[in-house]
Amino acid sequence: MTITSSFGLVGILVGLAVYFCGILLANKVTDFGAPAPSLAVVTVTTFLLGLIPTVGGIVALISQYIMLKKINPQGAVIFTMLVSIITTAFVVFIFAKMFNSI
């Protein structure tokens, strides 16, 4: 069984923007203290690693943890990652509402 993904360039850029907004919002909510350019690198790297078939999700989570730990060794990385999932879902909801009314 093969699962294929064809997002297109616009879909990839929208996905990156949504994911970046979610992790940036989680950074503010949890007071993690990471600068936005560092979070942009984490976002792009995690997103691209997540596209690897079969093991991409696990590799992306591990790499995100390692990169966030390098950015702020004293920060609550796992809590920030969990809040990031919630805030990303919130951003997706807001984007869906925004584009549904158009």
C-alpha cells in the first residue's frame, strides 16, 4: 500500500506558514524564549523531515526536540511541543474559517 502526497508549491508554503504560526504562538504562550528565525529553521527542517515516507513523523519529532533543546537547553521543550500541536490546530481552524467565508 502506497500513500502519495501531492501538495504543490502553494500547499507546501501554506503548510509551512500554518506550522510556523502554530510553533510561534506556542513559543509565546509557553514563554519558551526562542527567536523567530530559529523557529523558522526548526519549522522548515521538521516539515521536510516529516515528508520522508514511513519514518518521517518520528524522525521529525525527534529532530524538533533536539533542535528546540539546542535553542533553549533550560526550556520546557516537551511542553512547548505539546502546546505547539494545540496552537497549530487552532491556526488551522482560524485559516479554515477565514477562507471558508471567501
